[in-house]
Amino acid sequence: MSVNDQPSDPRESTVVDNVAKQLLVDGKWRPATGGGTFPVEDPSTTRNLCSVADATSDDALEALAAADRAQSSWAAHPPRERGEILRRAFETITSRHEDLALLMTLEMGKPLAESRAEITYAAEFFRWFAEEAVRIDGDYTVSPNGKGRVLVLRQPVGPALMVTPWNFPMAMGTRKIGPAVAAGCTMVMKPAHQTPLTMLALGDILTEAGLPDGVLNIVTARGAGSVMRPMIEDGRARKLTFTGSTPVGRKLIEQSAGQVLNVSMELGGNAPFLVFDDADVDAAVDGAMLAKMRNVGEACTAANRFYVHDSVAEEFTRKLTERMAALRVGRGVDDGSEVGPLIDADQLDKVVELVDDAVTKGARVETGGSRGDGQGHYYLPTVLTGVPASARMNREEIFGPVAPITTFTEEHEATAAANNTEFGLVSYVYTRDVQRALRISETLQAGMVGLNQGVVSNAAAPFGGVKHSGIGREGGKVGIDEYLETKYVAVGGL
């Protein structure tokens, strides 16, 4: 083991050592076929935390077979008990809050304060869907001609394939697993290769909570295609849910067409942040810090393009620049750290390219604009002004701590610029004019709008986008619908 592989704190080793590093198939932890593994990196130091099982296509199909075998019995499981399993898992997550937050910070990089917030947020999906499990309803009505009855049932879709991203490694898992468990669907979960440990810990928690063998299967793999494509094309899976980039989502939708899978996709974003002349500028800056810097900017909901009215642009830019420049960059486990590393070298290189492209085309750096010091994948919190429309970052997700500011004069300019993207996940609006607030909220082409607030995520609310930002909704009352089919029974002889 090299010096760079040595953990800096014994507690870090303990939380990593306590996680199973194998595949969860049919209720049992086992190695990958052939014994293959891949490393998990700490992005703040680039050292290897551990290695986990690297699943093969045979492993994936075995996991799908286990889910298929368990489907009928799990669908018949009492809804109340399905909810109780989720409730017990919620309680366990809450009791292990600190260890789970540390584990997440080690493999993903975000500051501990943010990991703690994610653990709380993630647990809420289990509590919410524990309550929804007993509220799956149907319908019974008289036929319009009075000669029969219309009976409508809601039944589980069937075995679901799940792919989660690295940026919110627990919340994106519970947001999918919670409604699937509540609805009576079995699952095969493929977590991102950068952050498998949090999902493996969650699998152990659900097993402890009493989830039957085969209901949740977890396959970790360095590459997604080698394990996902065989399962998508197999025919036993009936549902595919994915959170990640739009290009990957398109490929998965194409692959799913052969088996006509039920798909739900939470894809990329290019969120505009609009600040109007009547906005509370201090509140807008507070909201901007949340919308931009949550998760080090590595979020599909992150504010990607700032459009600020000419009359308040100077004040907004000055105050935002001061706040961004004052942020403390460092390892997420360090006291006082507010900005951790980006997830890996590729993501760091992309942020560098996007900023360099904007500057080359005329943007000005107000603060930051360069890599951070140290071995990790750090980029300094950055504010850019005078960003031209031709800059790549106006079209591509930055996924980093960079706030590009453009000014506008008329309301229609701001909304036209905000909608000038193939994406439509979330938009942010700051104004004190109620009529404008409602008018703009209706005009913006987005699945969600943050109105005078910089965070929209809420387990009790439907999360999802329009256009190339996805298909379907997760969370809220409609979240369980993604895992239910509607069956109509025509009742005659009455």
C-alpha cells in the first residue's frame, strides 16, 4: 500500500471496512463471477478507499432471475408490511446518520454538512413511501349504459432495473427504491461505479429491515453497458428507471424499445436563474449560493445560467462574488470545509474546458477560474461576467462551482434566454411582483420552478423535467405511479 492509499483517520477506515464489497443477489452477498473487482477512489486525495466486486453479464442476469422469481410473492405481500419495511429502514438510516454521511463524503467528496443533509433527505423518501404503500387505490363504477361495471386495479409493473448517479448516491437510490418497494416491485440496482459504497450500505440496511430475498439485488460494475444491456434485452424486466446524463438516457431508451419497457428518466439540466429588477437582491444571492453550490455544483438542479436585470446586476454580482470568494475549499471531512472536490479527473477537466472556452470568447473572471491546490480534483468557486451566448456553458451542464452571469433589460429577453435550451428540468425566479411570479412560472419550460428559493428538492413533491430533461416524475403522490400498471376489468351480468 502506498502512502497515498493510507487513510488519514482510523474512523474513515472503519466505515469503509463495515460495508460489504460484494454483489447482493437473492439475499446473499457474493463475489463477482471470476472474482473481478474495481477500485473506489477518494476524490479529495485520489487514494483508493477499497475495491468492490465488478459484476459480469452472467451476474447481472442471475440478479434479474432472482428478482423475477421473487416478483409474484412480493406483489402479494401485504401493503402494510411493505410500508413497515420502509419505515424500519428509515429508522435505521436515521440512527446511522453520522457513519453514512462520512461514508458518502469519502467516496463522493462533498462536505460532511451536505452529506448529512442528503442522508436526512434520502431517509424521507422511505418515510414518505412507507405511508403511500397502503394508499394504492383503484376504481369501481357503473358502465355508462348501466349494463355492467368498470373495475380498475393498480398492480405492480414488475421487475425494475435501476441505475443511479454518483452525485447523490443515497437519495437517488431511496427515491427509486422507496416507491418500488411500496408498489410491490422487485429490483436490480446498478449504482454509479464512482460511489457504490453508499448503495451497498443501503442494501444491508434494507436486508436488516426485513426485505425478503430477491426483492432488491445490487450489482456493482466498472462499466454500465456490460451489465445493463443484457438485462434490458432479456425480457423478464418490465421497468427501467435511470438518473443521469441525457446522452446516456437516450441510449437506454433506445435499448428499451426492443422489449417495450416502461421507462422513467431523470436526465440533464441547464437551469436558468432569473433575477428581476424588483427582487430582494440579498435573498437572491442567498438562493444563488444554494442553487449553484449545493453538492459543489454537481447537481442536475444546479443553477447553470444566471440572467440578472441591468438595474441590479452590479449589486448582485458584487455580493455573489464576495460570497463565492470566501468559501473554504478542502476535504469534505475537514472542519469548516464548504467546497469539496469534483468527482473525478474527467469532470475537473470538463469544468476547466468550459471556463477556458467562455474566457476565450470574452467572459471576465470575477473570482476563481482555476484548479485548486492539492492532489484532489478541486476547482475554485468561480464567478464569470459578460458570458457570451456562444459560450459552451450556455448549452452544456457545467456540473461544477461556476456561476456565469449575463444581464438583461426586458422580461421577455430573460424568459426567451431561459427557454433557449433543449433541457427543462428546473428554473429559478426571484421577484417580489406576484403577477410576474405567476406569469413567469407558467412561461418557463421546466418541470419545476424555484420561486424565491434556491432548493426545490422535496420528498413530498413530484421531481422531474420536460423536453430532454426526462420522462416521468419521482417523489410526491405521483412517484408511486411509475411502478404501477392500470388494469381494467369489464364486469358483466349485472
